[in-house]
Amino acid sequence: MLNPVDLARADLNLLVLFEAVLAELHVGKAAEKLHLTPSAVSHGLGRLRQLLNDPLFLKTPKGVVPTERALELSAHIADILARVRSVVSVAGPFDAATSTRRFTIGAPDGVSAVLLHPLLAELRPQAPGVDVSVRQLLPVREETSPERAWRGALEDLESRAIDIAVVPFEEIPARFEKRLIYNEDFVIVTRKGHPFAADPTLRRYCESQHIIVSHGGDSHGFVDDHLAKQGHSRRVALTVPNFMFALTVIAETDLISALPRRFADLYAARFDLATTPLPLQMPSFRLNAVVPKAALTDAGVAWILDLIESCNFSSQGLANNTPSRKKGPSARSKLTRRARRR
């Protein structure tokens, strides 16, 4: 750890220099990238070597190679620079049309697969320089309560590991803002021509072989709990870790699966699949976009939250039982004006 004297001598630009040399593995190319002279880069490396007590980069006939210590430090330095850039990027007014920020959205994979199509369609014309990272959120294993199963999403939001979480639960603590994105229920997904579609009864459903999405490989899902309440059971012949993988398997086998309706409708044609109503009563659920209220003071976060809500409630028609709101140029202008005012 740096002592107080060393920290006082530290220069953030030296970390930027380290990043460039590590990326280029050549002092001259790093100098061009940073619009500096090679001697300035060499001098900066000398200061950084003294500060970190390591040669960091060793000369070769073709450039430089990092030392073991440099490789160990690279992830930490990248993280420091990313955090600093994030702080600087939100310091000034947010303008979606010119911003080059990156926002991180956390969601289960079956949800992000539904959200991304309309979101990207809106980003291209409104914010061509804005980038998005999607982080898969996983429920806590063996938790039956949605609030407990998805508590990790709230932790990720408060640590700022993600900017927005889209999660299937309602009891959000008061310190968070919650926006309804869409309501969801389930359908049975099979390959086209599967005999189940001709006789979609509960008896036939229980007799079929099933595939379920289980991140931990657990073969018992929430559908099994509902079946058990009615005195029924099913055979789970296969578990897979994500929804897209499930579709590829269903398309080529006689396995069937209960999957979210909007996800299934979006990809059924691509995988040549059929959907039929679920032959048992299952509750629908709501997908909510969640963000810490404190984070809404960041105009960029507030803007991307508004955009997610707007594009999924309106032009894509995703929200069940929710009045459609047309979003033409006037609504887009409203979002942009709101971002500039914040």
C-alpha cells in the first residue's frame, strides 16, 4: 500500500500512461495514442517504476512486455480509471445526443432478451454514442420468496455494480425507485408438430418430458410447487442454465417447457417453435425496473430509466393490461429535454 508521501507524489496521468503502454506493448505507439513524445512516455514510466517499485515493462526488439507485477496491477488500474472516468462523465450536464457513457443493466437472461430489442432501437437515433452493458442477474438458490431470491440485485444497485435492475418482484424498499416495465405470464413451448399441441391437457402435460431453466442445475422449479398443490407431478428430463439454450434444445427434441410468454413469442419463429396455453393456473408477475432514488440525481441514469420505461410501455406494446402510450418524436424530445434539465 502507498504511504502518505508516495500518495502525494502519485499522478493519475501515470496510470493512463500505464494503460496505454500495456495496450500497445510499444512506447512509441503509446506515445502516439496519448499525443505525447516517446521521451515523455519513457520519463513517465520511470516515475511509475519508482512509485510502484517494479520495472513494469521490459524492452524487447519489437517493443515491451509487461512484468508479472504489471499484469497483477493491470486489473486494479483499469478499475481505478473506469471509476474516475465514471465520476468525470457525470460531473457535467447529460446530453443523450452527444454522450459517450456506458450504462449497465442487470436482468435475468429471459428478461434482457426481451428488453434489448426495443431499447437498442431507441438508442440508435437518440443516443448514438451511448453504450450498454448487460449483466445477468441470478436468483439466490432455494429461496422461494422473490424478495429474498433477488436481494442480490439490490446489493448490486447500491454498490453501483449496475445502474438499473429489471427484476420480477414487487416489495421494493422505499429507498429505491420502481417502474413497471411489463406484466408476464407463462406458455408451453414445443417444437412445431409436437403432439402436445393437439391435446394440451394437464394430464398430457404431466406425462410429457420437460426441460427447465435452472442456473444451479436444480430440477425442481416453481411449476412443480403448483403441480404438487393439485396432486400432480412431472418428469424433468433436462435442466439447462439459460433460456436461449432451452429454445435450441426444444427445437430439436420432444421436450417441452413452460417459459415466459413474451420471451417465447419473440423467438418462436426464429427457432420454429409453437406455443400453447399453460394447462394449469399460474399467477402472472410484474417486471420492474429498479434504481436507487439517490442515483436519480445522476441525469444520465434518470434518462436511461425513462427510456427503458418508455420504449417498453409504448411502441413495443409489451405491457399487459397497461394503456398504450404512443411515443413519436414529441416523446423522444421530451426525454432529451428532461435529461438536459437535470
